[in-house]
Amino acid sequence: MMEDEEFKSINVIPFVDIMLVLLTIVLTTSTFIKAGLLPVELPGASGKQSESIESWIIEIDIEGRIYLDSKPVNLDDLKESTRSFDRTAPVTIRLIKILPYRYLWTSLI
């Protein structure tokens, strides 16, 4: 008989009990932290400036023109410029999505 009855309301008492316990824990912990009874070590940041890392951006547009740091270059100049690159510096290659792969392959070789 009990199985055929529909639930007419949801019992929220267990949910309220859990929320009150969590609220009590948060308030108690924050009181201890504010009073200094619970030691908390926060990480500190150093005041020195981070080194700016030189990066290179190679772009190829839809007509196959190559740009190095927004300056137009031909393929020979690009190869010559890449010899002076710092090997640890990041290089970003930007292409248009519909560009044929041969342009990318030509610029990488």
C-alpha cells in the first residue's frame, strides 16, 4: 500500500542538517584563523620583474606571403633570419585555415 503512494513533498530536513553542520565548520574555522589560533602560511610573491622572453611570430596569409613579426619577408630572408633565432625562444606559426599545407611545409624546410 505504501509503495503505490506518490511523494507529495521532498524531505529537506537531512539537507538542512548537513548545511548547518557545514556552516558551523566554516564559521569556527574562520574564527580560529582570524584570532591567529590556527596558523596559515600563505605563499608570497617576489618583487622582481620576470624576464621578457623573446618570441617569434611567423605568419602566412592567403596568398602565401610570409611575415616575420608582422614584417613581410621572402622565403630566403626567413631562412636567414631563423638562423639567428634563440633555440629556446618560442616560435608561433599563424596560418589561415584554408591555406594549402605546401605553404607551411615550404616555410618549415
